[in-house]
Amino acid sequence: MPMKIERGKMGPFNLVEAFQIKPFTTHQMIDFFKQIEGCYRFRDSTRQAIMEYSAGAPGVVGSLIQFLIDHCKYDQERHEWEHWLKIQNFSLDLHRYNWTYDKIRGDLQQLSESDWKLLGLLLKDDVRGYSAVFSPNRDKLVQMGVVTDGADSSELRFSSEMMRRLCLEAVPIREIDIDTSADDPLELLVVSLQFMKPALIREVKSGSSPSKVAFQFELYASIRGIFKTTNTSHSVLAEARDFYDSDNRRLDLIVSNRTKYGYELKSNVLRESAIKSAAQQAGGYRQLLNIDTMFLVKFLPQSHTVQRVYDVGYPDVKILYVFFPGYL
């Protein structure tokens, strides 16, 4: 049935009553890139970035491909264009190429307090906080296209990594009273840790360690607040790769100004072999995105015993251990 869709009036994610829109599978996206190779030969790293960032969401896949083609970035490596797109031109991408997401970004500002409570739980991966109480809020977020149902009917997940970014950026910036510039990445991390919410540490004490997603959410909120207070021109981007694979999920914060550095977050990684493997992954991602220095930040309860490993053969990956006290 033909349907005319006008900008700002209706988007594909709002047509849940009439259409079933499913994400593209990895194989479908790979096949599509093969079909257009004759005209547009995307680099392997760029194809991978599109698949990761979109999670197969049709609107995101299409908008990213069109955006990169129009700006002649499709034949560049990922590190050559990712900062340009995600930091410098993200709003332009949404406004001109993905108006559904652009509209959703505005709609997020109109959510009710209870809608935001559920969204906040999802942003922190706090599945323990989800219950039937939030059923109406769940339905609204699904209808908006913010989240989709997982394999389990009670499971919710963001429709794409780009959508998760929209939601993170829609969270009100945390008010932080600080009189330091925090230009140094180590100083910034130390100061940011001071403003993480104590509830996270209490959860560590009670034996139910928060996930890496929760640590990322809190650090991201603290860093944004610090940058606002200090009126700095730095930008911070929260990233997730393998977002729907909870066992192998990798969480990063990328800070950009004249230089670019990143924090890759891990929790409860105790064995030396696992630490070295994590450092190797962080080193590969540092090279992929042309990051100057990557900090591998390991969050551990103070009661844990861990063999501290610092030298793993990757000089541009600095390993840091953050131990939470057990007396809060």
C-alpha cells in the first residue's frame, strides 16, 4: 500500500501498527556491500564500523552509507573519517540523512519522568530494576523506536548503537562544582571518579558488581559535567562494540581536542592472561581509530586479589587499576 511520508510527520519506526521492520543481519549487510563494490568499494574497517554502529537498523545503515558516499569517505579507513563523522558532523548526519532519528532526539526531551527512569536503567544495564511497573513506558519506547524486544519478551535493547548515543546525550548534564581544568587524562579520570554516584560502590560492597555499562554511564556523566563547568572545548564520546554480546562487550570513552585519548573499561578481570588479552584488544582499537593513548581501566572491589600487570608489550596502552573501598 503506497504511503506518502512527510518529514517531521511520520518515520518508519512509528509505523509499528502497519509494518514489521526487522534489522538487517550481518550476512545481509555483507552481501549488500558486495553488490555495490563495482561503484563503491568500502574499506573493510569502514564496513565494520557501519555494521557495528547501526546494529542492522535499516535507517542507520542507509544514512551512514549515503553520508559517507556523498562526502567521499567510503574508500577511507575507519580512523580517517570516524572523528569527522561522530564528533564534527554528527548533527548534520542526523538532520540531512536520518530525519527519523533527528526527530526522536527531539522527542526524548519530552519524555515523562517515569519514561526516563526506565531509559536510565537501560543506559546503565540495570536489568534488575526492570519490572512490570514499567510496562507502559516500555511500550512507548518501543513505539518510538528507541528500543526493541530481545529474544526474551522481557528483554529490551537499544535499536542501534547510534540510538544509544542519542539517549546518552539527551541525559541532562550533571552539575559538578570543580575548580581544576582536568586537561591531563589521568587527572580527568581521577576527578571523574570522585563524582560517580555512591550507589555503584555500594553495589560492589554487596557482592553484585555493576556492569561495565554502568561504569561507562557514570564516567561519561562526570566527564561531561566537568567539561561544562570548566568551559572546555574537549568532546567526549561513549562507545560500545559487540553491544549485544554481554560476555564480550567492550566499552570506551573517547576524548578529543588537539589530541585524542581513550579509556577502555573492564570490570573483574583478574587473570594475567585476560589482562594481556584486554590490552591487546585496546591496542588494536587505538590503532584503528588513530588514538594517541589508550588507558585500559580495570574496576575491581578492594577485597579482590589480582596480579597487577602493567607491561604487556603495548607502550601506547596504559593499564590502570581502580579499587573501590568496601566501607561505604
